[in-house]
Amino acid sequence: MPFREDIQKKIIDTLSPYIGNLKVDFEGPFITVYIDNYKKFYSEGCDRLIKQLAKELKKHIIVRCDPKFRLSKNEALKKIREIIETNLGKDIIDNIYFDEHSGDVLIYLKRPCRGLRKLATIIFGETGWYAKITPTALDMAPRLPRQEIEYVRQIQIAMAKERTEFLKNLGRRIHRDPLFRDSYIRVTVLGAGLEVGRSAILLETKESCILLDCGVKPGYPYDEFPFIDLIDLDRLDAVIVSHAHMDHVGLIPYLYKYGYRGPVYMTEPTKYLMEILVSDYIELCEREGKTVPFSKRDLTTALCHTITVDYETTTDIAPDVKLTLFNAGHEIGSAISHLHVGNGLYNIVYTGDFKYGKTRLLDTAHRKFKRVELLIMESTYGGKNDIQEPREVAEKKLIDVVRNTVERGGKVLIPAFSTGRAQELLLILNRAIESKQLPKIKIYVDGMILETLNVHLMFPDYLSKDIRELIYDGVNPFLGETVETVERPKRPEKRYEQVMEIVKGDSCVIIAPHGMLNGGPILDYFVHLAEDDKSTLVFVSYQAENTLGRRILQGERKLTIRYYNEDITVNLKMHVENIQGFSGHSDRRQLLAYVRDIEPKPSKIMLVHGEQSKVLSLALTIELSMKIPVVTPGNLESVRLVP
């Protein structure tokens, strides 16, 4: 396998006969080819040569123009506006920023549009600026708050110089000759071993050290962290985030607080969701009087070091490790990670949380890979009785519960995670109202759900085909005519008035986080509706051990709750429904089906992210029925894979 000097020579020898002068540099996980004549690049068909080189070298190659030969910013701005308005129409540009350090032009549109990759190519060919085009939901959802979305944008602009330097340093670290010929592979579970929450798995070779997820398990009075104090941050090469739920992403800024300055890899939607959820976590800790483990500045540093990766694009993340992300079907941007270790030495698939079944919102999880020696699979619903209702049954049950509650004059309160479940519920309820299965009742949406709705509208390519096409056609499938968005006022007394107006109003549906009733905006409604025997509390997500949601499902009705730094007692008289068919996790049948269907078959399976009894039950069934060895490590246990 060629390395830096050989790669540079190969690229120059291949391209220079067609376009003349060029320079090859290593920037982060990418190889960047700087050219003089950007117009000739496409006319000579060199883009096809780049694709051939990328395939041959097994590298991710990006083409940029030498700064001396790009159009000036004023000339480029005029040309870019002309190109976009010609192809997409007038009044679609939100803003345009030029990053002179990298040669990127950041183009923000007011709504999603088809064909943005092709448009970026045209802009480069006409201006020499590398176009990164991101749609916003400004036109489609003007009511939604977008402070956190804007914050991510401002970080990209304000920290452009620091990021360019970071990528150049990282490139030298990744694209170096391996130091060791012989290697070993060891996987250590630092969190989510025989438990749900605080996911963190450490992959080590002689050459590199990679962390898969770094989450937190929220709880009272203290949140539980994974055992990341065992990681030498100076040796850590990369962090990979499977998706943006707090038990997988919540402690990423903590790494940067204590000195980590390497990359964190994730999809583009996950980057935005991470900022939204972690910012909310900081605010929630402050409201509840908990010690905040890190600051907004640490989150900003993490975002500056975030490298986004598209599905099915192979990327070098260490001298001996390549990463490819695939759709996990759990939430928008959620990813199954395929790790190719060494030159054909070993291949690992880490599912993170995944859904092996199509939903209204997302396509089913990816299952075909080139090679798999080890499958690291979540087992949240691995117990023998963990069989979820079919989607159509769950949808009918939800509609019936809402209808019955409305008929008796009550309200439906649904604790929902901000990404995935909330959006799925909105799709179902909007359609039920449109088809007259439900009367035209108000659907109140509160908390982070409002910010995360932006992300779903910004990145329709990550959604199911039906929803994607609706968004591209200008339809907002989430905010129907009866949906009311509830933004939290800054003054606490105004929040109380806001909540009481809804609680004392007409029958309605209220959807708010947290999905396990473990804090967040949902408690503002729960404490006032708990003793209303006309209303219904509907659980649609997994309820982890020791959460308020789990306690209610186990039968507790006299509940002590930590609410605004005080312990209060409520007597629960609401009807309680548990509809598990909406889960973004695979149930036991789907977990077993995934093991049967994955191609090729893994030589070994490691089960994580499940309660002990469920993990052991699933492991036994897999070993007996499929004859594949299964390991079930607890926290701090290691598994040596090679030799």
C-alpha cells in the first residue's frame, strides 16, 4: 500500500498531463489536490480520473483551486448568485460566506433543493471556490427557533483558520507510514456493558486508539459517565459518534475539556443534533442544580474538531484504520460504523443503536458489507419477551388512545426523545387528522423537538423516500395546521403561565422531551396533569432502569420527583399506556433477523447496550440457533481479537 510520497507522485503523474501544475496535500482524513486551471479540470474529464485514483489508492480525494487562481470574492459572489438563481430560482439564498483559509464557500439556502452536488460542481468549475451548500428550513418552517443551528454556522466561520491548521496537522498524523508491522486488536467496553446508557467502546491496535461513542447516563442525583479516565487522550487518534442521543454523544465535550484535540467523526445531521442536545443538557444541569461536567466552550471546541462523513464513503481515520458509515435507521443521521483495520487484517461492524425495519421516517438499517469478522451489536430489546407491536398496530393503538382521551375531555401527554420518535409521532397524528381518524385537535410541540425539526427539514436525503420527496416538493410533513410550537420564555413565571394555559385549555396532545420523564420540558406538564384521571400518559420509547418512566411502568403511582431543585410528590391518576411499536431500536425478532441477514456472516458477535438478563438471553439464542460465538463483556472488560 503506497504512502505519502508515493501517493503524491501517483496523483501528479496521472493528472499533470491534462491540467499542468498541481500540488498534493494531506488535510485531515482527505487528500487535497490543489490545481491552477479549475476550468480545464472538468473540460478534460479529470473528475473521472480522480474517481479512478480514489478507488485505486483507497483514499478520499478532494480537488481545490490554488488560492492565486480563484476568482476574487466579489467576482465569485456575483457568479455564484447567478448560477444558483438560474438553477433554483430567485430569493432562495439565505447567506454566503467565503473561507479564504480553506478555499471553501459556504452557501446557505432557505429551503432544501434537489441536485445540490451537481450545483457545487458547477460553482467550482466557474469560480475555483469549493462550494459547500447547506439548506435551512427558513422558508418551510419560519416559526421554528434556529439559534442552535445558527450557532453551528457561526463556529464554521469564526474558527476557519484554527480548523485549517487542525486538518493539516491531522493529515500528517493519519497519512504516515505505520510504525509497527505486527499488530493486535483489543476492544474494551468502557460503558454500556451489560447496561443501557453511557456508551463508550475503545478499539486499540499497536498503531492506533479509537473511541466508539462517548455518552452519559442521566440520573438523579448524579449522572453516570463511562470509564474514560482509562483513556490516554494523547494517544487517542479518533472518536466516532454513531448518533446524537445523549447516551452516545453526551460526553464528547468532556474529552476536549481535558485536552483531547483530535477529530470526532459523524454524519452532518448528527453534528447539528449534537450541538442542540448537548447545549440543552448544559442548560438542564444548571436548572436542576447539577454540576455541569463541561462548558459551552468545550462543546464549541468539539464542533471545531468535528469531521462529517457521508454514508458509504470510506475515510482514513488512522494509519491502519478506515471508516465507512452506513444508515442505521435509528434517527436521522444515525450510522452503523464499518472499521477496516490493517491491510485486510480485521473488520469490525459497530451498530450503535439501530432499527432493522422500515418506519415512516427512515429506511431500514444497512446489512451488506465487504467483510465482517466482529459484529458489535446493541441489544436493548434482546429479552425473550421484547417483541414490539407491528407499526400499523402501534399507529392504530395511538390513534385510538388519543380519540378516547379526547372524547372524555382529557389531554394526551407523550414524553418523546427530540429526534426520531417526536417526528414519527407528528407524521402519524397529522395524517390521522387529515384523514379524519381524529378530530382537529391541537398538537403542542415543546422543547428541543422544535430545533431538531429544523435538522430533519435541512437534510431530507437522510429520510425515507416518501418524506424526502414531500420536503423537496415544498411540503412540511411535520407541522400540520393544528400543530402549535411552544417556545420556552426566558422568565420562569412566564413559563408557568404558558404551561397552565395549555393544561387548563381544551383537549389536546402534548409532545415534549425527555422521553423517559427524566427531566426536561415534559415535567412542566406532567406535574400539573398527573392527577387528572381524564388524561393519558403515553410512553412510546424505551424506559431505562431507575428513570421516572420505568418506575411508572413498574406500577408506582405515588411519585417523588426532582422538579426545579425541589423534591415534590404527585399522585398519578392519569391513564398510562405503553406503545412499544414506535421504538427506534430493533426488537428481539429484528435483532435475530439482522444476525441472520447480515452479509457476510461475522466470525464473532459482541453484545452491548442492554440489561444483563436481556443480553445473556439474546447471546444464548444466537449461539444455539446460529452457531456464532458471542461475547458479553461488562464494563472494563476487554476482548482480544488478533492474534
